[in-house]
Amino acid sequence: MTSEDIRIYAASLGLDAVGIAPALYAAPSKPVADVCPLTSGTGAERFSPDRLLPGCQSVIVIAFPYYAG
């Protein structure tokens, strides 16, 4: 499956805010406050998906639209 296949499938579900990023370790230079209590992990594993999913090469990110009316 290619990134374009993923984008097309997501669009068919009505999800148009889709991104695919490499799963590289990129920890910030200074500590980051907990901005999302639903995020897995508590430390470096938040910035290195391979620690939670060995062999992970990419991360698919989807912004889900919420009705705020």
C-alpha cells in the first residue's frame, strides 16, 4: 500500500487531513508538557514509534473533524 492509497482511502471516509511521516527518533531539545493525555508512552517512546511498535517505518496521522456547532 502506498501513501497515495492511504490518502485516497481516507478521503473516501471523509477524512481529508491525513499525513504520513517517517518514524524517526526526533526528541525535542527541551521537555514537552503533556499536551494530550491519550498519547501512548511517557518519555522518549512518544518521539520514537519504534519503541512501541518494533520495525515501525512510518506514522499515519489523521486529524478527525469534530462538529463544534
